[in-house]
Amino acid sequence: MSETERLIESVKELLGGGRDERLAALLEDAHAADVASIIRELAPLDQIHVFRLLSAEHAGAVLSELDDSTARELLQALDETEVTRVLGRMPAERVVETLEELPKEESDKILELMEEEKSEEVQELLTYGKGTAGRLMSSDFVAVHEGASVGEAIEHIRKSKSGDDAFYLYVVDGHDHLVGLVPLHRLLTADPAASIHEIRTEEVPSVTVDTDQEEVARLVQRYDLLQVPVVDANRRLLGSISVDDIIDVIQKEATEDIQRLAGVAGDETVLDPPRAVFPRRLVWLLINLATAILASSVVGLFESSIQTLAVLAVFMPIVASMGGIGTTQTATVVVRGLALGDLTPGVAGRVLLKELRLGLTTGAANGLVIAAIAYVWKGQLLLSLILGIALVLNMLVAAVFGTLVPIALKAFRIDPAIASSVIITTFTDVFGFFSFLGLATLLMKFLL
Amino acid sequence: MSETERLIESVKELLGGGRDERLAALLEDAHAADVASIIRELAPLDQIHVFRLLSAEHAGAVLSELDDSTARELLQALDETEVTRVLGRMPAERVVETLEELPKEESDKILELMEEEKSEEVQELLTYGKGTAGRLMSSDFVAVHEGASVGEAIEHIRKSKSGDDAFYLYVVDGHDHLVGLVPLHRLLTADPAASIHEIRTEEVPSVTVDTDQEEVARLVQRYDLLQVPVVDANRRLLGSISVDDIIDVIQKEATEDIQRLAGVAGDETVLDPPRAVFPRRLVWLLINLATAILASSVVGLFESSIQTLAVLAVFMPIVASMGGIGTTQTATVVVRGLALGDLTPGVAGRVLLKELRLGLTTGAANGLVIAAIAYVWKGQLLLSLILGIALVLNMLVAAVFGTLVPIALKAFRIDPAIASSVIITTFTDVFGFFSFLGLATLLMKFLL
């Protein structure tokens, strides 16, 4: 990172001194990812200034590396001809990614201004649904007919404009159906007279254009793939997806899980404008408000007990907080297990049993500790025992709901991560208040 | 997945019928990742039975694909000679991964039984710290002297035992120093008489043996690498790390963040034995108990106010719950932003400002709603206003702590993810109870 920091310092210095020529040279030599990092740290006007100093090709690469909100702001500050010039140099699948971030009218305008061939290519990709393999695939792959010889295949690769990023040669039949692949390493070491048909790997994991990108990611991880060919419904080869795009998908999925578990939309980034974030956070806060009112109303049922014995209110936060963390621990491990594919139906029973044992043992340990502390603090033995017992019960409830709710959501094809603290902890809050205040009310005459 | 499910069904059937020969044939044809999935779903004795049916080579591959706890149990059920036979067929870096999971005495015993050459290779990798590039690197790469011609390089590759997974030819000088690389694609399309020196890429991102694996992952993501060469302190080429290992690192990091935010150790999997999980969950539960007692003691300060006006206790869960979710939302976005490298020091101020604006606006919106609901419910205007105001203040506090605590932890080189709900929500709980109950106590004479 210190390398990037030094770059940022140099850029700021050159910007301050108005030395555009040196600045342009410096930026052109830097990696697009580094230039993107620099741009994010600059003030909006400087961002535009720096971006305009880039060659169209480099600008396109930088644009692909920028986070969505910075890219959007930058594009909206440039005029459409400038944007079109940059997008014209980007691969079609990157253009699609960029256009997705812009308002419809603006992206339509840009598509009109773009060269016809490129515009058509982009519009074709746009016909595939968001989040599908079709949207991610690149047309930058090399394929050869199965009847070719190794020597002919090498000649074909030489003539194609595929670059250093091609690692596989795809093999197709006369109707462009994918029928195999040959890693370049094998091609390099094969006899030039050998036939491609002989040396190809026949069973190639592939996806169709409408496969969900998360499914593609699972395939890549499961079989350690570097590139996944994308075919249409008739198994005709249309494109390929490379592992670096899959890493982005994996990171997005992880972000989604982390954020949803916390009651955040799932794709919020630190620099998103507050007015875009506001409605999305508000939804979860309002849902939480509703569940909190539910918990409050349970407390309301016991208002007269609290009036009689105010110390009950003092212990309430402990019951709620411990139930909350218990549920969160369980739900988090379960949600992540589902996401990674570790928690399959066949092992669900074992997982529930594990969580119940943990709920019982950790509940007992914490129940003992809190009963002892409460007794020392307030000197009321029965009340301390009630608190301890309520805590054990609450941890068991946490284990059950924390395990079963995410699994059930997944079974109904709902993202289990929304079984977040917000939703599940309502159960433990309600149950915890009910058991603690309920037991205390039942035994009230012994408590006074 | 339905493919795997069908496989599992077949395996169970063949197991039940005792048809080991057919079962062995079926397993041998299946991908190691699929066999691993099957094994996880079986009862322990069947797991061992199935594993013993695999050829040593396939068994090694399957072992690499198994989750840690299943692998450990399986290995401990086999005798050391069997384990050694399987490990003997695995690449050294995979053997290291496996041995890490076993008790020291057992792994020492296995190392002794292993062929000397392999054992030495493994022990050398074990000298590198856990979680470093040295531990991850494979010695399965091809390098050629910079003075070679393209034709000689191809001949060298042909003679080496590098497989289909080699995509780069590394270029070294006379002292094995890494001085560049050539993608196989370029080698394939170059003139055989050309010199490697001419066509190599000189600037190769590389890491040293002691680079942290998370740093390697950042490099791979930033520059879209497929393979990272690993060098020693003198830039001598020792190995290479491939992107599929990096994907595992990325997933582990994400799991760690997700779990730590929820007060779980960071590497718990759904099938970990309860007795191993118990102490690790208990730690966080006890920390949470301590912070909950802190919050309780704040409530305790106002016990007499609650005695006078028990309805205060009814609203307490709302204050605590809203503060909790507000902090969790902010902290989660911030922690993830830090992990992804989006939240750099240069933008920290903007992020705090954003969170403050969000805290104010969402706080005001929720404050209005809850004040209105509380008024309708209990008919006490002043109390409803106090509740609304306490909520706004609490959301602002949530914004400040949720943003600054993770950033501060990161600055002190502590994992920001442990700024979990457990820790930060203490601040909002304490502050929330204090402001709500405090305001009510101050204005008590108007409330009665």
C-alpha cells in the first residue's frame, strides 16, 4: 500500500503545481487499479481533471476498477461524447457493467453515440438478465474446430487477437457446439501433427447464459477452474468468464451476507451518497422498530410487576442482550455454512444437535455466572435463580431459531442472511422477557 | 447440486448392498470435490469405509477438499501407515495443510513414516509461519534461464513434469533470481528463434515467503493475477501460488469477518464438535455478559424512577434495540469497507460525515414514528417526546462509534471485525439508557 500512497502524494503534488504533462506520463505508467485508488482519494474536480488526462484506453481500464459510486459521479460530470470515447475502448462486458450504473436515458444516449458494432454487442449482452453468466461473459476467447491439427490450432491462435489472458483453447464442432478444451500447456507440448480431437479434454464444466453468477462462482470454487465457457441453450459456445470476475462475484456475495446479517441492504459501500443509503437503512430500522415494539409490549404485560419490583427492569437488558448474542452467533455460523455449501440437508440434523448442546452448555455456564453476580449485587436468591434459568431457556431458544430459521428461509429460496439479528433476535427478545418477567410474576409473592 | 445428490444416493445404495467393487469404480470416476461432499454426509464408519476404497492418489485429492473437522476425524480413525500412503501422493503444500490439523505427536509420526524426500520437502514448508505465502506455495512451476530461446523454452517445458495447470513460464537469471515471466500464449505465438529475454514481461508482481496470505490475496484481486511467484529475501524463485488457493483465502477472510462481527471465533464451521466450539463461544458470551451488566447498572441508577413510573421499563427495549441495530449497520459497512480496501485514510472523513448524516436523518424519522406510536399507546406526550429525542441522540452516537471504533482498531493493527455488536453496542446501550432514563428522571415532575 505504501507504493500507492507514494503515488498519491506525487499526483497531488503535480496537480498542485499544474504540471499536467508530467502527471499524464506518471498516470499512464501506473496500473489501472492504482490510478483508480488515486482518483477515489481526490476532490471531485481533481477526479475529473485526472481522468481527462488519461488515454481513452487507460481511462476505460481505470473506470472498470473504480467503485460504483465514484464511477457514476465521474461519468455524470463528463459529457456524453467523452464517455462514449472511453467506453468505445472497453470490452463490451465492461461497458455493460458501467452502463448499469447510469440512469436509463443517459445510457441510451451513450449507446446511440457509440460505434454501431460495439453498441450492438453491448445491447446483446444487455438482453441477458442482471447477475447471469451472460452479463459477465467476455467474447475474448479462442476456439478451434475439433478436426484441426495441433499445428493448425497454433496457427489459428497466432492469427486471432486473443491476448496473454488466453489459457485454454476451446474445441467446437461444425455447429459451434462446445465439445472440449485444450490447455495451452498441452498444446505447446503436443506433436504438431496430432489432432485436436485426440488431445482435447472432453468433459468441460460449462454454464449457460442464464446461469446465476453465484452458481458460476460455486462451480469455479468446487472444481478450481480458471475460466468457465458460457454456452446457449443448444450448447453453442458464446463466451467465457474468467476467474477474476468470479472473485468479484465471491466478494460481492460475502459483502451481501455480512451486510444483510446486520440489516444493511447488501451492496452498500462506504462512499455511497447518504440520500441513496437513507431509504434502504430506514427500511430495516423500521422493521426493527416494529419488532422492538413487539418486545416492549411483552414487557408492557408485566408493567405492574415492574411497578411492584423495579429491580426486574434492571435485569431486563441482560436477558435481551444475551439472547441476542446467542441467536446471532448461531445464525451467523449457519448462514455462512449455507453460503459456503457446508450445511447441506444431510447434515442439518447434526448441526441442530450441535447448536442445542452449545445452547445448553453455554446457557448453563452464563446462567450460573449471572445468578451468582445478581445474588451478590441485589442479595435476592430466588430472583437470581429466575434470571439464571431464564437465561438458559433463552439460549436454547436462540439455538433452535438461529439454526432453523435460516435453513427454512433457504428452503423457501429466500436469502438466509436476511434472517438477520433484526428478525431472529425478536424471538429471543420476546421469549426472554416473557420467561424472565413471567417467572418473576408467578413467584412474585416469594420475591417480596 | 442435484448431480451430487444423485451420486450420494447411488453411494448409499451401493454401501447398503455391500457392493464395494462397483462403489470403488463409481468413486474413482467422480471428482474429488464431489467425493468429499459425499463423505461428509455419511456416518463416521461409512466415511472410513468409503475413504479406504479410494486409490491413494484420489484419496489425497479428496482429503484436500474435505472440511477441516471431517478430515481430522477421518485421519484419526485411520492408522498411520494408511495416512502416510495417502499423504505420500499429495503435493507437499497439501500435506502441510493436512498435518496442521493433527496433534503434533501424530503429525511427527507421519513425517517419520513418509519417504525421506517428501518428508524433507514438507518440513521445509513447515518452517514458514502459518498464514504466510511460504506455506501456500507449490513447487509445481516451470522456470527457464533468460538466455534461452523460445524453442529451447518449449523443449524445457516438454521435458518438465509441469501439468495442465501451468500457464506462465517464469524467467530466472543464473542465480535463480526471478527476472520476468512469459504467458504460455505468448510463447506459443512467438518465433521459436526469438530470445526469452526479448519477450518476457519484466515487471512481475511477486511476494516473499513470509508475506501474509491476506496480502497475497489483495495483490491477486488488485492486479487480476492467476498465479503469484514466491521468492526468498534475495528474490530467488521458490514456488508459486495459484488463484484457487487464493479464493480459499478470500473465503476464509470473509468468514472471519462475518463471524467476528457476530462474536464467533472466526473459523468455526457448522460441523465443528461442540466441545471445541464451547470455550470459544463462551468467551464472547462472557464478554457480552460483562457489557450487559454495565448497561444494567446504568438502568440500576434509575431504579427509583422506574419504581415511580414503570412505563419507562416498557420503552427500554426500544431504545436498546434501535441503538444496537444502528451501530451494527454502521460498523458492518465500515468493517467490510476496511476489509475490501475501500475505506482508506483519505476517505475516512467523508465516511464519518455520511454516517452522521444518516444517523441524524434515520434517527429523526424513527424518533418521530416511535414518539407518535408511544403517544397513541400510552397517551403521555412528554414521555413520547423524550423517547423520540433519546432515539435520535442514540443513532448519532451509533454513527460515531460504529465508524470510529473499527477505524481506530485497524490503526492499532487489531482486526476491526472484533468491534462486533458485542463491543460497540455496549456504548449505545449505556448511552441510550442513560439519555432516556436520565431525561425522564430530570423531567419526572412533569411526567407524573
